Amino acid sequence: MSEKGCNCNCAQNREEQFKELSPVLEQYAKVPGSLITILQKTQDIYGYLSKDAINYISEVTGIKPAKIYGVATFYAQFRLKPIGKYLIMLCQGTACHVNGSEMIEEAVCEYLEIKDGETTKDGIFTLNNVACLGCCSLAPVMMVKSAEGDETYGSLTKDSVKKILTEIRERA
Ligand code: FES
């Protein structure tokens, strides 16, 4: 038994495992219509909605897991799988689209061998197509989110995006 407790799935252990989530659940668990907010905040904390997190939310809120999965799979914003160390948010908004974001997506997909929503085998990158990132003058744009912070890259070309991803991978 470790200092943090046993390895079983007892209530005490789950509370320890989800201690960052407790304040969220304290605030919203009994507020009707808060499930989406709870799921958004859970994803903000853990990067995705794990089976364990969904079961814990169900336990605390009394909402059945099937309903939580229903909501989590209905909305494209929710992820049920872990994301990579670097989350590529590739803009597909109007300005970026007009300036070749589809071609950039093709280059990223070909280079990383993944599709939108997928994570590379080495767990370094996840690709997500997103709506306008709010810096249309730099179109086509991508933002790369990680524990190091968010970085925005603009005026992308097929070559520049590959170069950026290579550099990130080398320092990962
Ligand atoms: S459309 Fe891409 S940043 Fe606005």
C-alpha cells in the first residue's frame, strides 16, 4: 500500500484520483442542466474524458453513464481518447479555407500519418480541425497546445508546416 492509498477502486482512491475534479463536481453536480459544463471542465483538466472519469461523474451526479456517453459522443468538442503531448488545432475557418487550409491538412495528415481527431503512434501529436482561431490575417493558421503553452503559426505552407512539426518532434 502506497502513501496515497491502495490500488483498488474504492471510493477513497477514486476521490484521490479525481481530486482536481472535486471542486467542479461540488459546484455543478446538483445543478440541473450542467452536464456539458462538467464534461468541458473535466476535459480541460485531463485532456479527454476517460471511462473512469465518466464513471466517477456518474457516481457523484447520479446521471447514468449511458446518458453521459450519449452527450460526450454527440458533441464533436469531446474526446474519449487521450490526446498527444502536442495538440495541433488546425484552423478550417473561412479565411484559412480560402488560403489553402485543406492543402495544409493534407500535408499534416500525410506527414504524421493520422487523420483529423487522431493521435500519432508515438503519442506526440493529436490533430484537430477547428473553427476560426481569431487571427485570420495570418491565414492559414494552426495553434499547437501543450504543457509548454500555446503557440500560433501563421502563413503556413506545406513545407513550413512539416518543418514546424519536425522541430516540435525533435524537442518532444
Ligand atoms: S479563419 Fe482561420 S484564423 Fe480565422
